[in-house]
Amino acid sequence: MHGYGDDKAKVLARLRRIEGQVRAIEQMVEGDRYCIDVLTQISASTSALKSVALLLLDDHLNHCVRQAAADGGEVADEKLAEASGAIARLVRS
């Protein structure tokens, strides 16, 4: 089971909500809505995606990385490197 197993329903619900937000943005563009209104909705969707990413990262650290650290060895090094890379990507985005 992945680290987000306990939060899977919550993650899926958030992603479906974001999917709806993105469809609404598409409709706004098709309907020639005001640019600032579209940008505001894009910002909200971006924030929502970052929130899901942080939830997944937290679950990964508390499940996968914690277990690998307890086991030690190369697996621990790999999981720490993965987590570090994921954090770097989130910070850059």
C-alpha cells in the first residue's frame, strides 16, 4: 500500500473538485470571460493542486520514508533522495 492509502478517498475527492474547476476555466475561456476572472480561477486551481501535493508528500514522508529509514541501507538513501527531489520540484513550481 502506498503512503496515501489512508487518505486515498480524500485525495480523489480533491482531484475531482480540481477537475471540475479546470473544466469551469475552459468554459470561461470559451465564453470569453474577463481575463482577470480566468486568471483568478487558474490561481485557485493551482493552489488546490499544491494542497494535494503537500498532502501526498506528507503521507510519503510519514509512511514510505519513515519505513525505509527504519530499515536503513540503500533503500533509505533512495527514499530520502526521492523525497528531496519531490520537495525541490514543488518549490520550483
